[in-house]
Amino acid sequence: MSYREEDGKVVLTMSREDYELLVTLSGAGIARLRVIPEFHTEGCLMMLNRLNQGNPNYTPYQVAEKGDVPQT
């Protein structure tokens, strides 16, 4: 894995396995923290969606509009 900065952006280079672990751990962490009302789950899901822009193998998370109540 490597880290560098270029034109004001961070460029991470990692193996596919490390990338998949990063996405899995992020999703698992978000799922566990949903029980904390102050935690902004939507922002984290949107960040994962941005991280995967251009990835044809990624299905974006659907983030509810403000005021929408999830159906159970």
C-alpha cells in the first residue's frame, strides 16, 4: 500500500484485497454505529459511494432523503 499527495488530493495505491477489506470494514463499522443517533450514517454511505465512483463492480448505497422514514 502507498500514500501520496498530488495536486491537493490524496492518492492511495493498494491491492484489490486491501481495497475490498477497506470497503467491507467501512460497511461493517457503519452498520454497527447506526445505533448511535448522533452518528451520521448517510454521510458515511455517501463517502463510500464517492470512493467507488467509476467502479463498475460496485452497487451504490441508497441514501434516504431527509425526512424519509424507512419502511419496516
